[in-house]
Amino acid sequence: MDIISIEAASQLWNYLIGQAYFKILQNLLWAATILLLTRLAVGWVGGLTRKALGRTEPTLRKFLIQVAEIFTLVVGMVAVLNRLGIETTSVVAVVGAAGLAIGLALQNTLSHFAAGVMLISLRPFEVGDFIEGAGAAGVVDTIGIFSTTLVTRDNVVITVPNGQLFSGTLKNTTVLGKRRVDLEIDISDRPIEPTITLLLSLIQPHPLVLEDPKTTCHVASISATGTILYLRPWCAAEAYDHVRSEVQQLVKEALREPELSL
């Protein structure tokens, strides 16, 4: 009787061990299948997001595709852990706590990221525009998620955090394509009308001065010491500095009176 009981118990134990091994093997196979499907889903979601965001700015599109792929991968890994019998609630809690800690540590970085997304979406400037903001000025070279790179007129590269550009006053001097050159000219006691005619005859033929809008010249103020004129030619935005310099030179050479100043 004792021998029979021992044999029965042994058979039962072997059966339970076999069942446990079978269940473990089954779970491993399911986990491997889910992992494979997750890998396929990551590629599928990435391709679908890429098509959906086909006209979105390249930098933002690349980031959103990565976010979609990472989210799909996280969902798949949670499913794998759950299938293996690992309690995913605690894992999610740990990941959430770690994410919160990282978020608090990277507050400034995240604010620059959010500003970068807004700059890319709203497009207050594009690559090639000359902008002034956050205490810097230059031609936009690259617009990144966290910072924007400018190249100054003297060929210096400046990296500006996006948060500073987005939160402050931003001046884009090239977006409209044309700029007006505003000059104040002291003509002292010269006769006003002939002087205006002379200045217009000098400036309007300049090859970089636009015909439309027309160059204007009018009286800004009159005092006991003389007359101040506004001279305002228009030019292409990228030629602003060149036109301003040459116009001042033309005026100075044409009006050689000692009391004339620009």
C-alpha cells in the first residue's frame, strides 16, 4: 500500500512538473510571437505615420514618427511581460515615477522642445530668413527641436534655445521680401524742393533700388538750424545693408556742404 501511494504521488508530481513546463513553454512561445508582432507593428505604425505626415516639416515629422514607434514598442513589451506572468502594474508605476523625475530634471529642455514644436508648426521664420531675437541676429541655418542655429553677418554660428525665441519678441526682416531704407538727412539751410529733386534723381536709378514701391523724400522737421529730410528707398531684403551703405555714400558725395550730415 505504501509503495502504491509513493508511485501515485511520483506520477502526480511528474504530471504537474510536465504541465508546468508545458505552460512555461507555451507562455514563452506566446511572448516570442507577441514580440515578433510588436516588431512588425513598429514598422507598420512608422510607415503609416510617415504617410500621414507627408507634408509636415521634416524635423517635426521625424520626431512624431519616433514617438509613434516608441509608443508601439512600449505597448508590445508590456504585453510580453504580462504574458510571462510579470506584474506590469508595478513596472508601469516605476516607469511613470522615473518619467516624472526625468521630466522635473529636464524642465528647461522640455520647454525648449515644446517651443521648437510650436516654431516648426507656426513657422514665424524659415531656413534662410534673417531674424533678430533673444539678443541674437543672423540668418537661420537650421531649426531643431531644442534649438535654432543662426549665422551672423560676420560668419559666426550662434545656437539659440527655442524657448527664448518663442517667448520673446522675434523680428523677421526677410519674410516679406522687401525692405525700406530709412535715412534722415540734415540739409541745413539748402532750398528744400531742389534738394529733394536732386536726391531722388540720385537714388532712383540705383540698380538695387526698387521702382515699386517708389522712393520717397519729404520733410521730417524744420528748425532754426536747418531742415531734416526723410529719404526712403525700397530694396530687396537681402540687399538692405548694401543699399543703405551706397545710398548714404551717394548723398554725401552729391551734397558736399560742410554742414551736411547723415
